[in-house]
Amino acid sequence: MPAYYETGHAKNVANFQDLIAFVTGYGATYNPTKNALKLQQLNTLYTNAQASLADVVTKNTAYNNAVNARIASFDGFRALCTRLVNALQTTDASVQKIADAKGFNRKIQGQRTTKTATPVDTETPAPTTISSSHQSYDQLIQHFAGLISVLQSEPTYTPNENDLKIATLTAKQADMTAKNTALATAFTAISNARIARDKVLYKETTGLVDTAKAVKLYIKSIFGARSAEYAQVSVIEFKKVKK
């Protein structure tokens, strides 16, 4: 269904171009008093509609890239956290400190059953989870920060493995945070681009669809309902895409 939405938007714009072509062919006969229906204004509206579609595509590409980057940043995250707890248990850490670390890890692990799919179209909302347990990325980052804090507090936690060292973990948390923030920004951008597009195409009276219908009605009025000119444009469809 999302793919149909995008096809519907593009189809409306393409059909509007066809309508303009017929209007242009009518020459001086096409002379509406309403400014919004004049040929120059129709061309401007068409240009704005094209730009709004292109902007959605651009913003959606950035959004999908941000989604992929966040997925990559969290790849292997849960397995790493379990390794960290196991590594802590090989130190002189107290029973309580190990219990604290295990507590953060339990929150991180959740109950995973399915993976979140990468969105590939412009109507897919930004994913807010990485599992069916509805753990938000923000919460997972905070739980990870808590786990790192426990490890930092243990003087005997000095692993030789680079990926288990505090500096590496701190850098990973920073990267996860950055990728999460970047996705939120990208989602806002694509959401705003869709809103702008919908205003150009579907705003009442002034939008592309309503304008096209008004143009067809004007052509009907000047040439007649049974005229060849009206027959040309009457079959051109314009639909407001349902959300």
C-alpha cells in the first residue's frame, strides 16, 4: 500500500502535465478570469509539485540511510553486553556489582522474537524498536550506559580484548547515540517533506487536484459538455490519495 501512495502522488503530477498540454493547445480561447487557473499559474503549480515529489525522494533516501546506519550500530549489541557481564565475572568484582551488571543486561536482552525490517518506502514510519519487546533505542542506550558505568567502577576490570575495553565501549555508546539522533532528525525531515508535498497536491481549493478539477470545469464551460475539447480532459484522472 505505501508504494501505491507514492505512485498515486506521481500520477497526479504527471496527469497535471497532460492537462497543461491541452490547455496550452487551446491558445487564446483558454482565458479564465480566476488567476489560479491561468496557464502561467498552472505551470508554476506543476513546477512546485515536481519539486515537492523530488524533495520527498531525497529526504527518504537520507532517512533510509539513517535507518541502516542505526541498525549497523546496534549489530551484535546484545551479544556484546552478555560478553561484558561474563568478563566482569572473571574479575574480583563483588557479588552485588555483578548483580547490577546482570540487571542492566536483562533489560537490554528483553524478549526478542523478530527483527525490525529496514523501511524502503516513503510512507514507512521510523522504527522505534529493535525487537518485539518494545524496547526503545533510547532506553537501550541508557541501559548500556549503566552497564558501562558498572564496569568503570570495578578497578580489576581491565580486559585485554579491545572490544571489551572501556574506551571502546564508550566510543560505541557515543556512536549509537549519534546514529539514533541522526535517525530522529531524518524522520522529522521526511515527515515535513510529506506534509509540504501534500499541501501542494491536496490542499483544498489551491492544491493541484482541486485546481485540475476547476480547470476541467472551466474547459467544460467554454467548449461545452459534449465538445471534443472537454472529451480530451474529462478522462484525465486526479485523485486525493487517502492516508
